[in-house]
Amino acid sequence: MANTREIQSRIKSINDTLKITNAMYMISSSKLKKAKRNYENTHPYFISLQDSIRKTLKLVPDVENRFFCDQKYVAGDADKRKGIIVVTADKGLAGAYNQNVIKLAQEIIDTEKTSNDKLFVIGQVGRHYFKKKDIFVDEHFQFTAQDPSLNRARRIAETVLDLYESKELDEVYIVYTNMKSAIATEPKVKRLLPLRKHAFTDTSDHIDMGTHIENITLLPSADAVFDNVVPDFIAGYIYGALVESYCSEQNARMMAMQSATDSAKEMLKDLSVLYNRARQAAITQEITEVISGAKAQKNNCLL
């Protein structure tokens, strides 16, 4: 059994760790609320962009535009040049958050990535992972995983749109973490470009478009409308993916810190019992020694 001094040292160490985990939990909670608030403030604008695309497609469903293609992708098609955006965190201590999204990205790379494809990474964790695996990263967007902003999302969108419009990429995918609820998250892959027309005209995702849609006039043309609206829509989706990933990261870190806090409290409880037993044993030993000394002294006196 450890002595009381060693146990007290361990208790002090765990108490210090407990303060850190509590502080990290509170910080992640504050960041999560801020990110959700910022996203809710901008989300209606991108819903209106999606609504505009849907209305335009309903009005002129046969319009041809470089941003749209309903052809199904065939896995293993070496002729298609794909861009893969992977959203990770800049830090660890977030449970399985980084591992889950990196695992999905790795599966896509192992099964579909060719020498013509390009890999874009957001977050230091992802960059270090792919560097360790000797997987070339075409561009690492610095300082985008923490505190996502619309300006950063536009920069990413502009990069992939330029490559898409210059025919260097045929398709663009984003791998991120979707926050389904306050306690449930899952890694997700979404094709950003080209867009699918049926995804906007699907009645299962219907948005009320009013009763006078037939009176809409598209100037100068439907193609020009898409050229202006789609880039903003892509930037908005990337921004939403960044925010969802960031919220998922903070939520995962909150859960990890709460679990660590609970474990630390259990350890403190066990150590308190152990400390009391060690202290009781030390007191008992001292009493025994005193009694033995008294008896020995008494026997000496009798002799």
C-alpha cells in the first residue's frame, strides 16, 4: 500500500487535471454556442439561394450550365479528376471526432483517388495525418478549422471553383462531420460539383416557392443566373460544413472532457478511501509502537 504522501501527491495531480478538464468543457461549450449562433444568422441567406436555384430549375428545367450534371459517377473511373476536401480539427482531445472523419477520407482515397485527383485539407490534425502516411496534399488551408467564417469558406470555394472551371477538376467532394443532434454526429461525404438538378427539384425536400412563379423573368438568361448564384451557394455549403464540423468538434470535446471529469472524480473517491486506510494503518502502527514501547519499559522496570 502506498504511503499517505504518495497518495496526497496523486490526489493533488488529479485535482489539477480536474480543473483543466472543467475549463476545457466550459470553453468548448461557449465556442459551440457562438458557432451555432453565427450559423443561424447566415443560414437563411443560403436557404434563399437554394430556393432561387430550385425556382429557376422549375421554370427552365432543360437549361444547360457547367455547374450541373446529373450523370452518375462510376467508381474507379480514372478519367475523372476529383477534388476531395477533408475537414478536420486543429487540436486533439475531442474523442473520436478526428479519427472518424479521417477514416472515411482514407477509405475514399484508397478506393477512388487517382494520380489526377487533388486533396485539400482543412485542419492541422488532417495535415499531420496525411503527411505521416506520405499522401500528397495539394493545398492545406491554414487557420480555417478554428472559428469558421464565411470569408474563409469563400476562399476555399474560389479555389475549387477555379480548378473546376479551368477543367482541372471534373468533380469536387467534401468530407466533413455532420452534427445530426446534440449527442449524435457522423462523418459525411457530399458532392459539391457538379450539382445534380434532381437534388433541387426533389419533392421530398420541397420549399414553398409561392403561387406566381410563372411570372418570373430571368435576365439576362437562366445560365447567367446560375453563374452568379451557384458560386455563392457552394461557398454557403462549405461554410455550413465548416460550422457543422466545428460544432461537432466542440461537442465531442465537451463529451470527452465530461467523461474525463467523471473519471477523475471516481479516482479521487477511490484515492480518498485509500488515503484514509493508509492513514488509519499509520495511526494504528504508531499506537502499536507506543504500546510495545510502554510494555518494554515496564518490563525493564520490573527487572
